[in-house]
Amino acid sequence: MKIALANKVICSALAATFCTGTLLAGDGTGEAGFVPPPRELKKPPAPPRVASSAETVLACCCCPVTPMSRTEAKKPPQPPVLITKIKEEGASTK
Amino acid sequence: MIEPLPTARVWAWALVCFFVAASGLRAASEWQVPESPLRYKLELAGKPTHPSAGYFARLPDGGILPGSTVTTVVMTEDGKVIPGWLLWQNADTGFSMVFADPGSPVRAVYVYVLSGRVAQLWKPESGLTPSAILCASPGHDSLPAAQALAKLGRVEPSVHSTNHAGIPKAPFSIGGDLTGRPRPGSFYFLTYLETAEAGSYWFAPMIIDGQCEIFLDGTKLNPKERSKKWGGTGTSVDLTKGLHRVEVFQTAGGTGSYSDNKKSGGLMFLTWRPPDEDPDHIKGAGSRNGAESRVINRSEIVRSGECKLTAVESRNGAPVAVATATPDLCYWFENEDPLILYNLSALTAGQPDDATYTWTFPKEGELAGADVQWLFPGLRENTVRLTVKSAKGTSTCVVPFFGFSTRKTNLEKADQREAFRKVLAAMLEAYPHSPDPVANWSSAWWNNILRTVEGGEGYPLLLQLFTGHLDAARKKLSPGQLFALQDVLLDQTQRQNPGEALHWIQKFQPDASSASRRNELKLREGEIQMYDFNDRKMAEKTFADLAGPGESSERAKVRLGDLAFLEGDLNKATGFYADVQRRARARRNAAPSLAGSLVADQLVQGGPAQPAQPDWRSSPPAAQNPLKTGGGPEQKHGALQEVSLSENVRTLIADNFLLEARQALLAWEIEFPLSKISGDYILRESAFHMKMGDWKRARPMLEAYCRQIDASGFLPAAASMLIACVEGAKETPSPALIATLGKVKDRLKYHPVAADLDRFLSAAGKPSN
């Protein structure tokens, strides 16, 4: 019982020591060569607009004259959709 | 706008009516107007919204009507004369007319044509209120051209009219030329509006494009701005309750399609505000700030009834040629010319029993039959001539039309690819030999052949193409495109007539400019000797002659292995396969990946539709690259690649990508030929041939596999497929086959496939133990 209590006290004291050291030393942002992380992650550019070849010449739903449409091309073969369960070795199966 | 009615014309018309009435009532089968040489039978399809609107009809001419003017007498089947008036007429496309509603019991009327009479044009005073008739004159961009249409009577061949008020969003509108003809154009819109009550109506026309003039009961509207609100520019008109004539004269300048104007689409629409509607509560107002008017509702527009032409007959029983050209599928990609499939139908009702129908396409041959199909270039004027012959005479008409279709077409659909191939094959058969129309085909024709051709399909088309038009194909196609089409034809000819396939190989030899192509053809020749003629000696000699560096030599070695496999020499077969596979393994790291796009796409872009090939010259000789024999990363990599190839072929076959599956099989075979013995290559290859209905080609290797492989995980599937091949080919099983399957059954007696083997063997006459 006493040993457990002593361990707890020691761990707390060590943690307090490390935190104090960090607080006193600062977070390192002021040091030379420090590059701050970007405040906001830059979003990747928007993907190019995928226009179906079957789209009409005019993308207007109210056009009084129905335009002639391009033909929809045959699509290349697509890989099959794979669904699998990844289990980490040694992880619980629950 | 409207000319006064000449007294002479009134008298002439009265005389005609009197004569017709005096001729007495006759049964429908009788010729009710003796002096008329021809009559149309019209079925009354859609009732008019108002009795006075009558029925609008468009009747074809194209050379069948006598004289240059048209006078008609409309009669019911029981002989009652119906008042009718001509609207527009030309000798090329025919005439449009309006006639009174004969009443509800009447379902059909006859329109008799009289020659040598003055045409009776519709006038507002006639009592009929035809609406909403849109008449278009393509090629003209002027108000006088639009106003000329209002004079009715004879017009240019390109002028056309239709009963079309507008679209649901703008029921009273002019959108453009509904036949698809491009700008410029002029329009005359003859309509009647119904007012529910007397009072002051606010008319606010919305002119989107071009010039526009609107006349209400013959008086021009002069819109002025009254407010900034939507519909605030207009004019007030005091109207009585009832029907009021609205005539719109519209122009459309510029060039190109009417649907190119993205911001609006359309030329004009008319809005109004009836006297009983409060501006603050107008329904369907087009602005948040309130509106002065609203679009005219469909129910407020008078519309004439619709007719359907069911028969055209001549008085003397001679045939009358009348045809319709209906647009169907449209094959249009990128900047190519659109190709539109048209259904051409001759009107057969009322024609003599012995009538024959012939369609003539200018400079492109003839087709026989009442209903045919043809591909026409889109977005341009086309013509087709129909000739009907019988013992009583000959009649000819010319059908002009503008190539245009709004039918959505998708080459993902097998039937829409087949439709193109089928119609083009019929066209090629009809084409004259000299001058060959194929020589003038644009790239659209060739590219659509490449897009729609499939493994196991399109034999009639390719047969026609290479039989009568090989020279044009050689000039227009790149070597890769030409070879790909030749291979598809050879695949199918080999299945149907191996001897003819050998003949085609000889015919294609001059096109084989490269050694690799010549070797490919030689390989195919050997395969026909091996699989179809069972001449294994000759096949062995053919394959052995293909020695030397390069892929053809490697493939020839694989074929020598196949020969040994078929002959039952498993060791020899394994030797050939292992030799090829060892060298392939040495090259593997340098080999590019397999092509992932459609064969058709590669061909259209001018690329080679061949499996990805390594550079054979830089491949190190096998002797200088001893391979590791122990298990390791290389072996794992090879095993993964082999599984990947197998799975790729399986999915390609399942999804009907047969050309791509063929490529994948060729690539697999040259990389892992030992898969024929230790893997599932033969299963996949047989599935490929079976998918194309080529049972004969699939069977030998399956039979050899079942005979020589004692035990493998693929044996049950091979046995099932072998049974399917024999049953699919409807062959009588040979004793050797029965013996082979009997032994397989002994080996697999506890496997579920044993039941199938039992059934097959019992049916074949062998006791099933």
C-alpha cells in the first residue's frame, strides 16, 4: 500500500518537474530556424469539372429548343470494388 | 397583314362545295370526289381546345401531287363536307392546312386533292381560329421574311410549320427552329388567346433575342415602360370576352444553334395581366420586387387539334409514294460530324397488294423494303427518294429533312452499339462499287466503327467493309486501326469458316508492313491448322518457322507447347512453357504495365491496340540471367501478378470487354505460360471463347487439361466447362471424350461436379457406375 502511494507521489513529482521545465524553457517558437506550422491547412485544388460527354451543348433546363446531345461513350473497364476487413495482429477480436 | 378575300375565290370555293355536295353521299370506300386523283386519310388524334380551332394537318408532297397549287376538299367517311383552308404549301415538303372540327363521332376524314384550282387560303374571316401554329423560315433574318409567311400560300421548300405553343415554363413562346436548323431564321406565330372576361389587359412581351413585332387582332402592340417591375414594359388593350388573334413576327440573327445562348435560351415569350388580377398577387411572377404581368397559361392558349396521316390513295388504284423519316439514335463525339440513325417508313396503307418499295440514297445506292434504316450526317439537309411500284404504275416521292435528333445515345448499351453496326452493314451492302462512298467518309464514320466493334460481334459489318471497301479502309485507317479490325474479322471468320479465315489472312498479307504483323498472321494461320483443321504437323512447321528474336517467336514457342499439350506430351509442353516463362521473368521489371483504357479509345486516338510489349532487343538472354529458384520476393511478386492477370481477365469477360480480355490473355500467356498447366489460364481462355459462342475453339485445350492434369483445384471447373462446350456446340461426344470425363469423374467422385459428370455420361451412353 505504502509502495503504491510512494510510486504515485514520485510520478506526480516527475511530471511536475518536466512540465515546469517546459514552461520555463518555452515552446521553442522563438528559436532560430523554427518554422511555424500553417494555421490553416491549405485545401487541395478543386478537381477539374468532370463533364459527361452526354451533356447537351447547352446546360439550360429551360431551353425552348431541345438541343442535340453528344453520345455517351463506352466507359473503360473498372476494377472491382474490394471490401475487406483489416485486423491488426494481436488486437482483440471483440 | 391579311389580304381581303377575293370575290372570285369565294365563288370558286362555293362551286366546288356545291359540286361535291351534289355528287351525293358515298361510302368511305368509294371515291367521294370523282375529279380528285388523290386523297389522304387522316385520323383525328388530338381534339382541339375550342371547336373553332379546328384541326391542323401537315400533308406530304415531294412529287406525288399534280400541279404546283393545292386545292383540297375535306370530307368525313360518310360524305359530309368539312370546311378547310390551306396555310402553307411547297412542292418539296407538302402543305399544311386547317379544317373545321367535324364533331365528336367522327374519327377520320379524307382530304381530296384537286388540281387546276385556285388554292383557298385561310383568312381570319373564315371562322376558324388555327392556333398555335409556328411557321419557321430558316436562313432569313428579317422582319419582311417573317411577314411574308403571314401571307400564307406558296413558300420556300425550307419553310415548315408545326402546332406548337411553347414550353411548360413559357407556354406562349418562340424558342427557335424546332427542326434543329441553325440560325438565322424568321418566324411567324399564329395564335389565339382566350380571354375569360372583358376588360383592359396588360400585354408585356419579353424579347430575348432578335426583332419582334406582335399584332393583336391585326393591331400592332407598342410596348412602353410603365414601371421597373418585371413585365413593366407593355401596353394595355381593351378586349372583349372570347378569342383574340395574336400574331408574332420574330427574327433570329447570327449563326449556330438556337440553344447556344446560355443565359436565356429562346427568342421571345409573351406575358399578360388579365383585368381581374392584382399586380401585387400575380401568380408566377418572375421577380421578387413584384411584377406587372405573368406568363400566359397553357389553358389560355387556343390549340388546334392534331391529325395523323394513315393512308394515301389514288383514284385509279395506282401506288402513291409517301414516306416519313424519323430520327433515332445519334452518334456524335467531340468535334466529329454527328451521324444520325433514321427510321424510314413508307406509308403502306391504301397501297396495292403487289406494291414494292425502294429507297434511293443520292450517290449511295438503294435499299428495298417498306421500313428501312440509314445513317445520315447530322446538322445538314438530307434527302431520300422512295419509289413504289406495282402492276398499276409507279410513284416516286422525295423526302427532304434536316439531320437532327434529340434521342439520348449511350454506347454503354450493347443494343445501341449493335444498331450502328447493323445499319452500317446494310448501307455497305447497298453502296455502289464505283465511286465508292466509303472513300469520302469523314473520320466520324471510321471512329464510330472502332468504337462500336466488339469481340465476337460485328461480323456482317466487317465482312462488308473488307469485301468491297478494303482499298478505302487501307487509305483511311492507320495500320493499328486496320490490323485491329482485321483481327476482329479473323476471330469471327475463324469460328464460322476456318477455310475462309485462311483466305482472309492471305488477303491481309499485303497490309502487313512490319515483320511483327506478318508473324501475327502466320501465328494465326498455325492456330487455324492446329485448332480447326487438326493438322498438327503443319501447325508445328508453321510455328517452328517463326524462330528468331521477338515476341512472335516467344508466342510461337507457347503454341508449340500448346501443340505438345494437345498431343498429351506434358513434359514437352512444360519445357516450352518454362523456357518462355524464364525469359519473361528476366524481362518483367522492364515491362510496362498493361494498357488500362478501352481498345476503341486507343484506336480512335491512333495508338496501337496491341498488348504492352517490352523492348525485346534490350532483353537480356535467359542464359545470362540465371534466375533465383528459391522462394523470395521475386516469386511472390510473380505469383501476385499472375493472380492479378487472372482476375483481370475474369472481370473483363464478365463485363463484356472482350477485346480487352483478349489483350489481357495474350499478355498473360507470354508472361506466365506455365499457368496453362499449373494455373487457371485455360479456364479463363475457354471462358473467353465461350463468351463469344466459340465452343469449338474452347474445347481442345479443356479436353487436354482434363486428360492430363491428374488433380488440381481447377479440374472440376474445367470438367464443367468442357461439358458446357460439348453441349453448346451440340456435338455428339466422342469415345475419347467420354473416356476422359469418365476418368475425371473417378478422380472427383466426392466433388459436387460428379453429379454433372454423371448426368452427361449417362446421356452420352456410358454407365455412371
